[in-house]
Amino acid sequence: MLVGAGKMGLALARGWLDAGLPPNHLLLVDPAPSLAARQLAEDYGLNLNTDASGLLPNVLVLAVKPQVMDPVMESLQPIVGRHTLAISIAAGIDIARLSRGLDMGRVVRTMPNTPAQIGKGITGAVAGSEVSAEDREVAEALLRAAGPVVWFEDEAQLDAVTAVSGSGPAYVFHLVEALAEAARRQGLPDAIAEQLARQTVIGSAALLEADPAPPAVLRQNVTSPNGTTQAGLAVLMGEPGLTDLIDRTVDAARKRSEELGRG
């Protein structure tokens, strides 16, 4: 059962269905389902519910915003128990709080990211103390439909995962915006500026995926001595440079993840 049919919840659901999960094995629960949720339910013949009353899920995936997690968990207490494995994708909400809210201990806390929509995501995960090896395999199978899964023993590291890969796609999209804006300021037409910026990032990401060399080596391969790329990198890698900016960006996101966890 998937509670919360927002963008991330629907991305996971589509990944499971495309990977072969029978539609009758997936229940969607959302008090105000969006058009996209209703369309997915119609396309696959899914059962879409506005509340979870009377349902007894073996696996419960919580895909709601951290700000509403507590009342949602309270409403789910009557239908969960020893028979339920709970998997949360909410930023910042730690296992102790999830266990208290659901009044059960088989909890896996995770942080996927939006490229899950096309099976190119990555998920960080940490298992609660009552999660069995079999539970972990079930969680891994579900999460892997969206991309690779990285497990952590130290739950505190998941706030850093949230700040890096959970929020990271937005940073990359803003990089495209910034590169397109720079192209416009160099006199290129709007449409061409955006096309150049977008395809540059798409192609670079594809090259990263295809070539196992470290990013530093790929960067060096593009950089001719005293050439145009080196001139640009001198700015990005100067003081203060992109590394410092990204470090401060990730630190701010991590701190916010910690704040969300405290409620």
C-alpha cells in the first residue's frame, strides 16, 4: 500500500508497475488525489482510495510530506502492526519518530530522488532494529525499481543523503537555468540558449554513466592547457568557487532535513 500519491509516490508506483508488479498488488491512498494519480490508477486499473480504513497492508510505503507525517501515522495505527513492514521516504523523519507514530518497529527509512520517475534515481536507506533480513530484501526490491539502493548503518548519514542526492536534482536543474541565462547574456537567442544548456547537461550525464573514470578525469579530458575550458574553470574553481558554494548548499539542506526531523 502506497500512502501519498504525489510526484515521488507516483514515480515509485510507476517504477514498480513497469518492473512487473501486478496492479492488484498495489493500493494507492491519497485524501485528495491529483489528476496524475487518478490517471495512473485508470491506466493500470489500480485501487485508489481516499483513506486507508479497513485495509491491512503487509507493506506500507509512506510518501507524504514531513510536515503532515505525524497525523498521517496516527490515522494509520489501526491498520498496521506486527504484520506490516513500513517504508518511509519522508525527508528528516527518523526511525524513532516513525516507530512512535505507527506504534510498530518494522520500519525502513529511505531517501530516493526524482529521477526515480525514469528508473535513474538513487536511494539511501537505513533499517530499524526490528527489520529482518527478509524485510530488507523486500524493501530493496521495491526501492531498486527506481535505481540503485545504498544502505547505511548510521542513520544520521541519511540527512546528508537527503541534502546531496535527494535535493541534488534541483541543483542540477538550476545549473541548467544558470548556464542558459549565461548563454543569453552572451547574445544567444532564448530557445537556443536553453537547448544548448539542457543538452550539455544531458550529454555530460550520459558520458558519466558510460565512462567509469572519475569525474575529475573526465573534466581533465575536456580541458586543453590554456584553452577556453581552462579559462572558465579558473573562475569555477577559484576562491570562492563552485566547490565552496555546493558545500554551503548541501550543508543548508542537511540542516533543514534535521529540522524537519525534530518536527
